[in-house]
Amino acid sequence: MSASKLKVEGSREPPAPLAAGGEGEPYETTFPWRLYELSRQKPEATAFRWRRYGIWRRYTWRDYYERVKWAALGLLELGLQPGERAAFDTFNRPAWIIYEVGAQSLGAVTVGIYRDSLPDEIGYVLSRSKASFILVEGQEQLDRVLESGVEVEKIIVDEAKGLHQYRDKLGSRIVTFGDLLELGRRVEKRDGERAYEKLLRDLEPSMTAGLFTTSGTTGLPKLAELSYKSMLAMAYQFDKLDPVGDGWEYVSFLPPAWIGEQMMSIALHLLTGRFKVNFPESPSTLWHDFREIAPHFLFSPPRVWERIAKDIMARIEDSDPLKRAAYRLAMWIGYHAARSRLRPGRSKPTLPWRILQYLAYWISHRHVLDKVGLKRVKRAYTGGAMIADDYIYFFHALGVNLKQIYGQTEIAGIAVMHPDDDVRPDTVGKPLPLTEIKIAEDGEILLRSPAMMKGYYDNPEATAKTITDGWLHTGDVGELTEDGHLVIHDRAKEILTLADGTKVPPQVVQNKLKFSPYIAEAAVIGEGRPYLVAILNIDFETVSRWAERRKITFTSYADLSQKPQVLDLLKREVKRANSRLPEKMRIKRFASLVKEFHPDDEEMTRTRKLRRMVIEKRYASLIEAMYRGDKEHTMDIVMRLEDGRIVTARKTIAIVTVED
């Protein structure tokens, strides 16, 4: 139905937030209404920037509101109805947030798809959510949607290049994002300036804002149904504990489909209105753009922090002796300060140590942090998976206030976080102000919060298993310290039991291994076995640099991974990790895989979490060879190429015994 046909008589006014003088909690509102308020409170203030053709383009809160209004009116004119699902599959760019909040303005429900998803994965989300509209970034994403075999009513394309070849096939089903906004302008001109405001009157805080895919480490992902109230309650609690500063910069670079990016670039941004969101030009310019902005705060999963740390370590190895010496001296000072600060009953450093820290910053840390874009960071967060305590110490030694958070998609992303004055590497912090935690008899972590999901979309059985008596069953095993900190052991389904009954949380071992700059991923195996073994992925970037410095020739990842010198390097790194682990948690044998674990091969989720069941099944013969004591194993490796073709290659993989 068109905007002109809307029935508005008797509709109530949208709930006003406390900031506007209304009653109730500040999070009892909606995204479109918050944008409406901000566009009137600070119309000329910068809401976000987008780097386009090398230039940062500025958009005010009024610009943001105008574009959302046109997108909403355009979508309505094209036939999107309240309650229908509107999907998106794109990189971080303004079209995403404009489309998302625009669709939500109609009472539609948005659902994100990971940009690197294969056609069958796209088809699963589209069919599972029953999406009728989808926004895609460009031709590549459009092709994958078409290959998925699931038909949607309208496909909105942001980058219009090459679309002429689709016109005959798709006709009016395909619309450019620019044409969508232009259509919205025409509707506004036809129906009057208040046409959009009338749409907002039927929105309720309890309405579903979006469907969010769960990680799917043990099977197909479910769709968590989150309301506006859920997401804004999470943002409200976050801001109560760690208030965002006025004018702070944030760089949007995590997958828009992930709850972690949604909670920052949408929920927290619209709740507070205090910081600027910056969109990189493209994935290839991401880290250049990130460094140029130098954000004041950021949130990333462990893989990003691991990548930054490995990059720093590799750069130092490539630097001249004087710079290496300055860095090592500065890090010695930094580690001393970090060990003093990151413990219960923390103490302030004495005056001599404060002076040394100041010197360490100016002789080394300032330059290192500038190179990776962290020079202005006030607070940094890691979540989505466990991170090794080594990385917490490492970044605090550099002067980066890295804090762990804990949460799940089912509770809008964040439930537990470290306060600034009580950061500890062995915990994930304390519950947010409105969040409750209790530990079940079997050690499972239970959560309760106004940020909790409504349930799994169209899956009442799974919802009933996950939410009982108002408590969210997380599936994670942990414990509470005497002073209220939460300690995570691992996913309940992931904990390994050795042959002698010893319980081993594999993520703890994997994280110790991955602190090495030369190990990108590690899958620890040992269920029902006498000891642990591991399948390793080398970090191709750092290992190739290491090999080049030693004049070791190689032709590919597969070739480099099996070089004797590289295997010796990995053996030293595994020994180093073992030295910091209890005897039962040490790796006895390992294999360096000839390929990386990859989501396209179903070995990882789209958020880069290992799918242990898939790995154990796919590499069962290699695992058996490791436990037999073989020195190498030949097997068929199945890989999916970027064009979707599946190829099989017969490879011989070396197996190394750590303690020879």
C-alpha cells in the first residue's frame, strides 16, 4: 500500500524517551523515534561519515533522518508491509543503516546476511526468515542472491555498476538505492511532509526490530528475535557503565549482520547520539581508513585483536636493532605496569614507575599505536569468543585499555563487562547494571535482563529450551568469583573429557597456542583420548615474512606449511605454549594443515568460530594418524573455491611430536 493510503486516525503518538521529557525508561522507545528526536535536537551535528573516492563525506543528524524518511516512504511505495522481513547483504556503508532504520520505520523486521555468505547460506536465511525485500551491496552479492534460488519481491542494489544486464531478466524486481531514495522524495512531495511521521505512530518498543543469526557452531544458525527495547536496554546499560564521550569517533568495520556491529552502529549510536560513526571506503582500504580516523573506542572479536598483535610483533621483527631495543625496553616497563594493574586489589604505580611509563610511551608505544590506529583509544572491547589472557596483558602493556565483555546474540550482545577500575585477564567482568547472573548446578551460566530476546523466530521448541522461568540458558560453563566477577570455562558442548576423566576447556589451550604470531588457528582434539593433539593453521603473512628473511623458498600456503624449518618453528611455539599449561592440557603431537580453516568449507562460522564437529569428521583419518604415532599422513583435502567450485587435492601432511 502507498503512504497516501495509510490509515492514521486514532493512532497514538510514539513513546517519547526520557530525554524528551516522557515517562518510562530511556530505552523504552524505538530506533526511528530516536532518530526523529536527534534530528531535531542536534540537526547540524555530525552523525556519520563515509569515505568515498578518498574523501570523507559528512552527514548530519538531519541528513541521516531525511534519508531514512525517503527510504521508508520508498519501501512502502514499493510494497513493503509492516511485519514483513527486509534483509540486507552488504559491507559497512550508509545505505545499510539508512535501509535498516527505514524499513523499521514501517514496522518491518530487518535480517542481516554475512557479506561473504555462499548462495546456499543466503538461501537458508532468506527462506527461514521469509524475507520479501533485500538490500545488496553490488553485482557480486546480487549474483549470489539469484543463485540462492529464493525469490524475493524486490532487490535494492547500492552500487549500480553493471546492472543493465539484469534489467531484462529481473524487470521491476530490481531497484537501485539511489532510485529508492528518489522515489521516497516524490512520495513525500505528493503526500506531504508529515507522511513519514504518521508511520512512526504505530511503532512500539516491544515490537521486533530485527532477526539475528546465532553463531551456528553445532548446526544451522537460529534467528534470535530482538525488540527495540531489548537492543536499547543493552545500549543503556553499556552507556551507564562506560559513558561514551561527546564527539568520540567510532569506525564501523565488523559485519553489519553481526549483533556486535548492530549494538554499536545502530543501538548505542541512536540511544546516545554522542559519537560519530565512520564508514570505510571498501574492505581493501579498511585499515588505512581506520588509522586515518584513529577511533576513541572500538569493539572487536578476538580475531581482530590477535591480528593487530601479530602485525605489531611482525613489524618489530622487521625493524632495525635500535627500534627493537626501544620497543623491548618499553614493553618490559609496560608489562610491569599491566601485571600490577590487572589483578584484584590493584595498586597505583609509584612515581618512579609512572615516569618510566611516560618515557616508554614517548620512546616506543606512541609510534606503535599510531601505526595501527590505536593512538587515541580510550576504551577497547573484545567479545564474541574467549581471548587469551596474553593478549589482555599485551595490549595493556602498550597502554590500550582492552576489556573483555561477555554476552550472546540472545541477550543483544552484551551482558557482562569489566569496569575501568577492575579489569582482570582471567574474568570477563561483572554484570551490567540491569543484568542478573546465576550459575546452575551443572555450572551453566544463566542470565536475566531487559535486553533478552523475545525468542527464536518461528522456533518455539528451541525457545522453550533456552528460556525457562525468565532465565536465559547460555550453554556456557563458568563460575562467579567472591567479588562478583564471571569466569568463563568454555561452551558446555565443547569441553573435552580425556580417557582418564580429566576435563579440558579446549579454547584455553587454543588461545595459548594462538598467542604465537606464527599460529593463526588451532583446533585441539582429545575427547576420550589419552592426551591432546592439535591441527594448526600457520599465519601465512607472518610465517612468509619469517621465511623470506631466512631465504626459505616456497610457492604457496600448502608448500610453506610443510617446510621442515616451519615445522621446527611451530614446534618451538607449541613448546612455549605448553610450558604455561598444566600437564594434562599440553599438546603432545600436532599437524600443520595445508589449508586454512574456512567458513566456505564449513569448518568455521561466518564469525570465525571453529566448528569442531565438522573438523573432527573431515580430518578423522589425520587425527587417527596422530594418535597412532605416524610421522606423516596422506589424505584427500576438499576445498571450495571462490567461484563455488569444489575441488579435491591429495596432500601429504607432516605430523610432529612436540617432546622428541
